[in-house]
Amino acid sequence: MSDVNKSAHPFDKGRLEALLSRRFFYAPAFEIYGGVAGLYDYGPSGSTLQANIIAEWRKHFIVEESMLELDTTIMTPAPVFETSGHVARFADWMVKDVKTGDVIRADHLVKNVLEARLAGDLEARGQAASPAKEDEKDKKKKKNKTAKAAAVQLADDVAKSYEVTLAQLDNFSGAELGELCRKFNIRNPDTDNEVTEPQEFNLMFASSIGPTGQHPGYLRPETAQGHFLNFSRLLDYNNGRVPFASAQIGRSFRNEISPRAGLLRVREFTMAEIEHFVDPQNKSHPRFKEMRDVVLVLLDRHVQSSGNSTLIKMSIGEAVEKGIIANETLAYFMARIYLFLLKIGINPDRLRFRQHMSNEMAHYATDCWDAEIQNSTGWTECVGCADRAAYDLTVHSARTGHPLVVREALKEPIVTEKEVPEFNKKILGKTFKQDAGVLQKHVESLNEAALSKLKSELAEGCVPTTIIIDGKTFEIAPDLLRIERKTFKQSIREYTPNVIEPSFGLGRILYTLLEHTYWSREQDVERGVLSLPPVVAPTKVLIVPLSAKEEFDPLVQEVSSKLRRAGIFSRVDDSNTSIGKRYARNDELGTPYGVTIDFASVQNRTMTIRERDTMDQRIGSIDEVIATVTDLVEGNIDWTEACQRLPAYDGVQAIES
Amino acid sequence: MSDVNKSAHPFDKGRLEALLSRRFFYAPAFEIYGGVAGLYDYGPSGSTLQANIIAEWRKHFIVEESMLELDTTIMTPAPVFETSGHVARFADWMVKDVKTGDVIRADHLVKNVLEARLAGDLEARGQAASPAKEDEKDKKKKKNKTAKAAAVQLADDVAKSYEVTLAQLDNFSGAELGELCRKFNIRNPDTDNEVTEPQEFNLMFASSIGPTGQHPGYLRPETAQGHFLNFSRLLDYNNGRVPFASAQIGRSFRNEISPRAGLLRVREFTMAEIEHFVDPQNKSHPRFKEMRDVVLVLLDRHVQSSGNSTLIKMSIGEAVEKGIIANETLAYFMARIYLFLLKIGINPDRLRFRQHMSNEMAHYATDCWDAEIQNSTGWTECVGCADRAAYDLTVHSARTGHPLVVREALKEPIVTEKEVPEFNKKILGKTFKQDAGVLQKHVESLNEAALSKLKSELAEGCVPTTIIIDGKTFEIAPDLLRIERKTFKQSIREYTPNVIEPSFGLGRILYTLLEHTYWSREQDVERGVLSLPPVVAPTKVLIVPLSAKEEFDPLVQEVSSKLRRAGIFSRVDDSNTSIGKRYARNDELGTPYGVTIDFASVQNRTMTIRERDTMDQRIGSIDEVIATVTDLVEGNIDWTEACQRLPAYDGVQAIES
């Protein structure tokens, strides 16, 4: 096995983006019409990568934990989002350039300008290398993405106040963002004009259902409401038992103000959401013990509020014990999310869980931890893990009158006794006329002690019992009111479950995964490789006949169909170029293995297999190689073990050159 | 093996619908808010059934034929659909009740009223049994679905004219539908009021992209445009070669006028679309020979235009030879569609291919065959297979200026010679001033023969050559014009490919599949069964412990995890009810196999396996049963073969009672 140096060259975002475009992982949607910000199409490589991530997600979450899958509609009538609070509160703050009318998201503006000034400060202090020579095109590109500030040194206390502001940025209201713009003289960096006061802009796309225009609707900004509205049916499907989880993979929409960050901030995206319904009095998780030793990197709320970013490393068992993570179920899902991300190829050293600060939290959440993954733009929220408590079920139930509750048979019925007053209605009406209701209401609202006292007064019977209400005296005759002790038996407990919600933004995960797995060959920075794990790689095996000559066709067919039967997705590349170039193209596509069919294959029924990262080649009989590659792709063996099965092939240098 | 009589009871749609609701295959979306017509949510059974149909579709089409998968956005800027013709023409005709303003789709109104009158006619002639006694609730339900007419006998020629009209219904324009309403006195059956003239209603949902409201957009009504706009990138990905196909599975939207037909007509739906790009001069298909003997049931355009519905049964080879199906590629896909539908469990006796009539065709299509599947509402279009020719690529290319063409290197360059006129510009301008352009244009437009003639006249040189254009005479001096013979070599052929488009409505297929696989046990009509093939059944194996007692837990865990490792999706049902009831519930869920863990399992490590349709039970060691059920689910063996491996279990009667 060859050694591979994956960090010979520094990460180069431009090269990666060129590769992703060239190999059609994704591209701006409607590109030939000039494109639309925040809308992207996935090509063959990207959509298959996404489909594989989804398939693994289904296995890791839905199948492993017998979750109930759902597929609900995107188009949603307005009353649903009025109730859920999205019509009133699902908004971002935007400012406008006072002269051009250009629209900018307020928190992004503050962030970009302050970060640029801090960078300029560092440069002026000589603490950062001034940027390498850039050509004009690069400069122009950058102008559209981030504010650029001159290398001006800041006073120490100013620099410090910028840093504190940035650490708390997610915590500011619209008015506070406006205040910051004035205080720090923040302007539109493209024009240097002032900006308006922040205004709210609702992020839901609006439409209208049916031909009359009378039924406003929105495209859902999350799949979650579809789970909540179907809660009764799901509970029933689960034989009335709690806890259980529903899961849904589907498209959601957010009409972002000015998306500029590629796949990291888009207007249409695929989500995978789990809603785990749990007894609010018992948020333990039956499988917590399997996860308690998983160690996560945590950035909690208190640390952030104090204006810094110190990370702690801790097992989830300890974090729950210390109250850093609120409960077992939340922690269990954080660990499961962590394991999923590792499985698909995310670098664990660039993954942390950050707790939301109080103002930052969505209106429905009581606690929230984001799985943030580091990429070239910084730390990016890729999975949210929120405790939505009983918020959604409660508001929908109140609005519709449909009970969204669990009714649980108590093992031991709860038996209680209490005094119950009963009026003789006929006498009551005759005696007190219009005041009858006042008296009845008063007596029925008395507590246990007062009722007992009244009962014994009535029992004595000799003097007429009197009650004074608002200064008016009521005389109670013994035949008017009976108070009796009754027994009550409660055998059902009724409650609104709480919801723990892990919510995955698949596009962000996909893009970050591409950054984490991209590198260039030591000998040639132009030769990019995507080291995607076989489980998610779009194609598992590339079949490379020496040429498109007919004599290779039967073997190509045989190998294709044997791989297909083994459930391994392969592609044939018989294009008119050298084997080395074909392998290089497939390194860019992230294909982990390649098999070559040549004249030796025709004569001896042998085939070589090449491993993408090391470029090692081994040789064996066609069936041996197929069996080995199947085991490799299914994760039964690794390349070291494969090398023990198959001898080295020494034609390797000739082919890769 | 037991014999099973699946047709002991007539199909009962009410019972099926109750089952589908009870077992949450699907339900009206926003049900607790009163629902919205045409929007449905899929529950755990329905969404898993759909996911399995999609997985099989991916294998059958994408993997088998190395198609290029895409995932493009739903939100689309308006210019795209202006170009594609959808803004102008993707519309249905609607009429309004003149008094209530209720909106009805015009063709559906004509269809429902005429069909109801024909049914009334048959009843009056005593040819149809009068409907069985209905309770009030049933009647009320029906009123909302179809027009109901009194049992009135029609004149023979009137009945005939109704039948002819119905056979041609898809062929009428809006004006013709209005004419029919007047001619046949068709009114709103709910109110008996007249209806307005038909108006067009565009079926796309409209929205607006971005915060300024300046960018109108639509939700796509089909996924196809996403393929066309990415054509250049796809061609490049395929190394410039044609034919190739792209494929996409995704949500589309149509704002139907008044959807009332359950999953068969909805406002939001999942489609699976293939766009196969092909040389317009060669629509043969390389794998046609594999399909040529597949026999399909065809209903062609000419038969329908003559007002009847005679079906023909023919191999696609013969149909292409006779020109009934226009080309090999179209026929190839029709056969592949047929095989796919059979694989997932559609009854081939209720499947036909109907060719569109000319007025019925979508604005972009030149030929179209629908796979129609019969269900309780009649024949329903479930898959369209259209030849869109070069329509879409041509219009997008014209609008954007981006060439959407194939450039094919010719094996033999085409060499041509022709006469080329060349003016001396200086003399031309000086001599003819403002008429210079007229002369030049005229000469350049001359054909080969005229140029030759002019050339020889110029060569003679003695008399001045004259040309008369629009009565004006031009005298041509020899130094003004040279005509020379030049050689041209064309080594590239450039063309716009044609597109063959198989387009699947997955919800319609799913619902029809449920109708085709539903039946009731002979001994009890209340015991419904869904005989879904294992390949699509939501759960493959039900694990049934005798009770929820702890002693069964280790075996339940073992069987679950062994099945999971074998890739077989199972569920445990340890709910507090008899094994018979649990099996009955799972018959309704379409689960093909059940395994029971009881005291014998604990003692002897044996397990019984039950087949859903026959209710047969066999017994074997736990590992034998797991191996057998794996082979059954993967389609390696059938139940007869399984019975040869495992002996009968004679406790069967006790358990199912």
C-alpha cells in the first residue's frame, strides 16, 4: 500500500468549485436564463450523492429505530402557519440602501462589515499576511461576497467591542441591529451609502390554492407541521404508545433576503426531519445507555453569552448529569446525529454542537443544540436538535378543537374523595330568583375546607345557615342544599407530549462533506480527488475497458451485470481517452474503485482493481475482484484487507502516468 | 399449500377506503383544519410503499440503463414557463354556476352529466339493475362525486350522440365544450342552474421570488423543464454522446379547478420523469431487440376518432413495422413501462396504451401514448409516453441565445463545391450608391445555376452584363464582381435532439395498485388483504412474539437484527392482542410474511413463518426461516419452493381463529 499525503496543498475553494461545476455536482438553476440567487440544480453526481446520503439516513434513523415515515404536502393553507406562529414570526430583518434600494439582511451586514474591519486591523498591526496578489477577476468576485475594509488599525477597546458583538450576533433584535448600524457607522459596503432601519421580512413563499383566489397558502418552511397535524393518526398507528418518532424527507422553501453562499443558504432545499414524541414527565430514552459514552464537542449557552467561544469535550452521559444537556432524549439524538455525520464522511475534528442563546431560538423551541460543521466560510449549522416542548400540538389543538393528546391507562387508578354540593334547583330558583346563579357559583367554587364547614353547619340544622356574598346575605334552608362526600377514580392520564426534533439540512451537509473530502495530489495540484466514503459515493465502481473495441464488450457486460446483481452501482467509461485520464476524471467524481479490462482479461479472465486515494492497483480473477470490491463497498473489509487477498499489480506506473 | 379465492366478494371501494384511512396509507392533508381538496398526506404505510416503488423505479430505469439522475428546483422564474408555453397554454376550461358562482371543470361536467343520463337510460330500459338500497350517508357522499340523473329513457339517436361525444371528449376546445353545454342543456347537477361560457384557468401555482416582489415565479407543473435547461451540462457529462437519458423523481404542482377524485387528481404530486435525447434522424433504440416481442394492448388515435374503443393486442415489433407506434424508441419505452408496472403488482389485464388524439395532446408533443390503468373510476392515465420532438430545446435556445445542440463529428467529412460571388466594395458603392445593397443581396441569393450563367457572361466580357431587379437595370462591369468556385468541407454535424419522455404519476399508480391488490377473505368480507408484492410491500416481515413478556425479548432482538443485516425491513408487533388479530392487521398493511416467536422458539430455537395470502404456516429453525424469508423477499424463490424447504406447521388453525 502506498502512503498518501492529502494535505500537500492548502484547501483551494476556487479549485473545488470549478471541479463541482465541471463534474456537474450542482449548478445554478436556470443558468441559461442568468440564474436566480439561492436556487441550485443537482446534476448526476450531486443528486446521486444526495440520494445515497438519504438512503443511509433512512437506515441509520428510520429503520434502526422503527420510526414512522411520512410524506406530507408542501403547499399549506394559511391558517396552519397562522396558528404555528410562522405568519407572525418566521422573519428576518432586512435593511435597504437609502439611495439604491438594494436589500441586505441586517445581521449579515453587521457581521461582514465588523469582520472586515477586524481583518483590516490585524493587517495594519502586521499580524496577518497581506493577501496574496489577486487578479482583477478574483477581486471582483470577492466584492460580491464580503465587505472589504482598508488596513486600518482600531483602538483596542473598539476591536474588543466588535468581537463581543460578533460573538452575540445571533442574539440581537431588529431594533438592536439598527442601533448597531448607527453606533458603528455601518453602511452598504458596495456603495458606502447609509442603510434604513431594519424591517421584518417574512421568509415564507406565498401562493393561492384553487381557482377563486380565496384560499391563501404558503410553501412550508419546514416539514414539521405535517407531522404535528397527523399526530392522532400516528399515535393510533403506533397502537397508542409513546414514545415514538415520525420522520420525513422532503423539500422546504425559505424566501431568503439575499442568498449569496452557494448551497449553504438557499431558497429551496431538501430536509430530513424527525419528530420524537415523548412524555414531558419522562424524557429518558430507552437506548440512552448505548450512547452514553459518546464524546461530543460542546459550546454551551453560558459560554457564548459571556462573549467567548471556548469548547468543551465531554461524554453525553456526563453532560446530562451536569445539566449541560437538558435531558437524555436530546442527548441521545445528538450522539446519533454525530455518528451519522461521521459515517457519511464528515471530519469529526470540524464538528461541534452549539447551544442556542435565548433570543436566537425559534419561537417554538425551549432548548436547541445545532450540529455545526466547519467549512471555508466558518462554522455552519447543518443539523438542529430542538426541544419544541408541547408548543405545536397545543396551539393546533386549541385552534381546531381536535385533541392532540396521549391517553395513557394508569397501572394504579388514582382514587380521590371530595365534598360535592348539590342544590335543589326548584327551591333555589323560587327562593333567590335572579340571584340563584350567583349563590350556586359561589358555593361550587368553595374549597374542600369551606365545604366541610358548611356541611356541618347545615347538619346542625337549628339556626339558619347564612352566606354573605358581596355584602348580600343568603339564608340557606337545609332542604335547599346537600353536601355529600363522593369517591372519584381516575384510570386514564391525559397529556400533550413534548417533541424533540432533529432537523437536517441535507444541502449544507452535502456541500460541507465535499469540502471535507476534497484534496489535490501531491505531485499535481490540478489533480483533485474527492475521497467520498463508498457508502455515499455516487458510483462505487468504474469499469474501464482498455478501449471501446468490441472484443471487450462481453467482459464489460459480464462485470456490469455481476456487479448489478451484487447490488453495487457501477458505470462503464469507454470514452476515447487514456485510462489514466479516465481514472483522473473519476477521482474528481469520488468513485472509490476502478476495474480495468484489457487483453489479459480476455486471455486469462483477470482484472485489475485500483483504489482511488492510494492509486494502488491489485490483480485477481474477475470473480475474485468482484467479490473483493463487493466486500469493500459494503464495508466488510478495508483496503488493507483487500491487499491481503489480491497481489499487487505492477503495471500501475505505466497506467497512471 | 392452501388454495385462495381472491374474488369471493365483489370489489368494494368503501371498504378499501376505510382500510386505507384506518391503516394510514394516506389521509386528507390538514384534516384537523377541515382539509383542502386535492392535497393528501401519506402515512407510514403509504410513504414506505411509495419509497419502495421509487426504489424499484430507480433500479428498473436509472440503474439498468445508466440514466443521468437530476434533482432540479420546483420554484421557477416566470420567463422559463413563458418560453415553454405553459404561461399561455397550460390551462383547463372552467365554467361557473351562474347563480352560486361554484366553479366546475367544463369537460368533467359534460362527462358526468352525459354518463349519468346514459346510466338513467339503461335503468329505464331495464338493462341495469337499479342500485342496491343505499343508506342516507352513502347517498350524500355520492352527490358530491357524480351527477345523478333520473331513470329516463333517451331516444336512440340521442343516446348514440352522447356516446360519440364521450368517446371524443378529450378532443374538444373550450368553445366546443360551451356549445355542448347549450346543445345538451347541461347544468350544474348540484343546483340545476345554468353555467357560464367556459373560461381558461392556468393550472400553475404563482408566487414571487425574493424580498422586492419584482420576480414572479411558478411552481413547476412537471419536472421536464429542469432537464431541458441543463441539457448542455448533461451532454457534456455524457462525453458529448447521444442518445442518453436523464431522469428525475420529484414533486410537481397543478392548481386543479375542483379536484374530487382522491389520489387520482391532486394539486401536489410526486412524478418520475425520463427525458431520452435522441437523434431526430435515427429514433432506433440499441436495446429494441430485447423488447420487440413484448405484447401490449393498444387503443390508437384512428379508432378513437371514429368514436369507438376497440383494443388491439400486438407485439411492439409488429406495431412499429405497421406504423401504429411511430418509432422504436417510443415503443421500447412503452414496453419497459409495461414491465415495470407488472413488476410492482399492476394487473396486466387492466392495463392498456391509449394514443392521444390531435387536439388532446399537450402543446409540446407530436405523439403521445398513455399507459392507462383501469380502476373503479374507469381507465386512468398513469404514465404518459410522449415524443416532444425538438420543441423545448428549440424554444429555450431561441429565447436565451444559448445553443442547445449536439455537435457530432462526421466520420466522413462532407465536401461540397459552390460558386461564390464577391463584389469589389469600393466600386460597388461608388457606382450604385443607395442601390448597392439591393444589387448585392440579389446576387447573393441567386442559385447555383444562375450564378454559373452570370459567371460565364462576365467571362465573355465583350457586352456589358445587365441584371434587372424590380424593373431597374444594373450594368455589371467585370471588375465589379468576381464569381469563383470554392470547396467547402463540413466535418461537424450540428442538430437539436428530439426528446422521448416517459412521465410517471406515482400517486395514481400507487392508488391503482392498492385497488388491484385488495380483496377480502372468503369466510369474512370484513377481513381485507392487500396482496402487495414483497418488492413494494412497506414491511416485508412482521415479527410476532406470543406476548410482550421479557423472555421473548432476546429472540425478538436477534431475529430483528439478523433480518436488518440481510437488508430485510421488518417490524415487531408485541401489542396486547391475539396473534390472529395482529396477523389480520398486517394483512391490511400488505405485509407478505409473519414469523412467530413462542415458547417453542425459546426452547428449541424454532420459528413459524406465515404467508399472507394463503395463511399457510411452516416451521423451521430460526436461521432456516430467516434464510428462507430472505430468499422469498428477494424473489429468489416463491412460496411453493419455500414449502419444499420447510415442513407445515399444524398449529395454524388455532392461531388464525
